[in-house]
Amino acid sequence: MEQTANKRESFGEILGGSTPVLVDFFAEWCGPCRLMKPILEELHQRMGDKVRILKIDIDKSPALADNLNIHSVPTLMFFQNGKSLWRQSGVVQALQLEKIIKQHTTNQQ
């Protein structure tokens, strides 16, 4: 899973980087959000450094959630080169996420 880097990167810098980014917008009080943690850990094991995985608590980052129109949690968004390529609310299994990521990264190259 994404570790805090020595140099703090902004959300925009992370999204604009060359590595694809999967963002999980969640809330501590959300039951289905808790189901995503082991799924994202499995995805990280499957994909390694091919994708960055970020978890963003909408209660701690309300302006960002508002800016991206996050109205339900969990909401997953996939970005590459700063562009949002995919978005879905609800729990998504690791195999499906891997397939979506591979589909979009293959199309972009």
C-alpha cells in the first residue's frame, strides 16, 4: 500500500506522475469501506509498483471530495497522467480492479 514519502507530494503531483493511480475515497464510519482495505492490499500484491494506491478519508479532505463530486463511499477513481479514466462507487474486487487498470494502461501506451 502507499507509504508516506519522505518528500510530501501533493495530490495533483501524484496524479500527474507517470505511474497510474487508484484512489479509494472512504470514511471511517463506512462499513463497505472497511471491506476495501484487504481488497486493495491484494491488488497491491498483484500489481506491485505498476500502480499507486491512495486512500483518502472524505471527512479529513472534504474540499477534495467536494471538488471531485464524491457523494458516496467507497468511491474508486483511476487516474493516469492527471486524467480521470474510470470511476465507480461501491466495493470492487481485486481481480476486477486489476483488469480495469490493465485495460486503461494498455490503451494509453
